[in-house]
Amino acid sequence: MTDPQTTLTERELAIIEFEATWFTLDQDRHDAIRARFACSVEDYNLELNRVIDHPAALFADPLVVRRLRRNRERRRRALIDGAAAGEQA
């Protein structure tokens, strides 16, 4: 029996799958998010960040989850580095 804390919902799995394949769609990413998940892009991004931090996400698709985590970390570092550069000026 699996622990409910370590399993992902269908929606969470769909988010990971979408992140693996959205670039193959003939549709703008933001439009696809609104159509498929019925939420704003901002809400989707918040949910995506929660999903990729979930321990079971790595079992669902380790390559996609690691890529998303790396990209998020790069964006965070760029913001921090940009803010630090602004303080020095």
C-alpha cells in the first residue's frame, strides 16, 4: 500500500506531463494553461512550484522535475544577483 503523502493527484501528474510536452503544442503556453487547467497563469505557476517540491514528483518524471527545479533556482539567483547589483550602485 502506498502512503497518500507520497502520491500525486491526477492534476499534479497532468501538470508534470504538461511541462514535459507543452512546447510541442500549436498553442501559446499561457493559452494552453488557461484552457487545460482552468486557472490563471499565476495560479498555475504557484501550483507548479508546489508540485515540483513534492517528494513523489521525482518518481513521476525525474528529468522534467529536475529541469524545472534548476530553472527556478536560476531565476531566483538572477533576481538576487540583480537586487544585489542595484544596492551597490
